[in-house]
Amino acid sequence: MYLLLIFLPLLSSFSLLLFGRFIGRAGAAVVSISSIFFSFFVALFLFYEVLLCRTTTFVALPIS
């Protein structure tokens, strides 16, 4: 869930970079705005979980 907050806008930008010409301006607007709204709602949920419920969280990133 925490990594989704980081990678969702990144995946949206890559998909618009690759397929933006095929879906057009209106489709690109829908994809980008929906990605921003979904990221906002994930951020609200994480704000509630971490700050208001005082949940400790550890994210282990694989480092090679």
C-alpha cells in the first residue's frame, strides 16, 4: 500500500508516455486525473493509519 503511493503516478506517467497518442487527449486526461485522485485517497488512508491510529510501519526494500 505504501509503495502504491509512490509507484501509481509513476506508472501513470509511463503509460501516458507510451500510449498517450493512441488514447488521445481526453483519454490521457482521464488516466492522469484518475491516477491523481486514487493517489490522494491512498494518501488519506495512510495519513489516518499512521498518524491518527499511531501504527508503526516498516517498508523493507530489496537492495542487491
